[in-house]
Amino acid sequence: MFKRKTYDEEFKKILVNLILNGQPLKEVSREYGVSSFNLVLGRKKYSNINTQSDEVVTLDDFKSFKKN
């Protein structure tokens, strides 16, 4: 049976920062053995969102604000 790879949060954030700082997504995918799909999901999750009040929040923070 296939065993899924799991990555810790810090590793995911490092990879997302590489992409956000200009390293091509495909290159990061090949170099670290992480699928492009997972990198896109990580980029969505860990990228910052600027609000109208100039706050910077993550997608998870934004979703929790929306629920309240």
C-alpha cells in the first residue's frame, strides 16, 4: 500500500517563501520532491492577505474572521 508523505508546517512555509521570493514553482517541486499541486495549496494557505485597514493576515485568519 502507498504511504503518503507528510511535511511539517515549517518545511511547508519555507517552500512557500521560496516560491513567493521568485523561485519557479516547478523548480521547487523537483528539487524538494513535493507535487506542484501541494505547493499551490500551500501558497494559498500561507500567503498573506492585505486588508483594507493595512493588516496582514493569513488565509486561515481571514476564514476565521469571516465565520464570526
